[in-house]
Amino acid sequence: MAFQPNSPLAQTFEQEWRATSGIWLESNAKPTVLIEHLRSLIHARIDDTSNVLLRFYDPRITSLWLGAMQPTEIDTLLGPINRL
């Protein structure tokens, strides 16, 4: 679904939701490809024996985990996502 940069939805996201309610992402991928990729991100391994749920969509922690990654890791993680 395409959204215009200055649409009412985009403005509401910027003003009210961005800090606490989600992330805005842009992709040219087909929705099925994008959804499959996003589903692949919900589990993270924190050591050799522990897997946890990763709330990649939570803006309160997004910058924390992205900030700890190398650029090549971010590229791999983003996959079909053009902009986050």
C-alpha cells in the first residue's frame, strides 16, 4: 500500500505515533515478500542457548539495536526494506 509523504496518515505518524507506537518503513517489495521478511525478524539469539523475541517494531528500542550493529549487518537485517 503506497502512502504519500504529506498525507494525513504520514502527518499523524510523525506527530503522534513515531516515538511510542511503531516504525515507518518503505519498501518496493511485494507485500508478501515484505511480510515474510518481517516475520523472520521476531526471534533473536542472544547467546548459544537463548532465543528471545525481538520487538524490532518498537521505536523505543529500535535505535538501540540498530546502533549496536555494523552497516553490513543492518543491510542484511533490512533486506527488502529501503528506508526505516
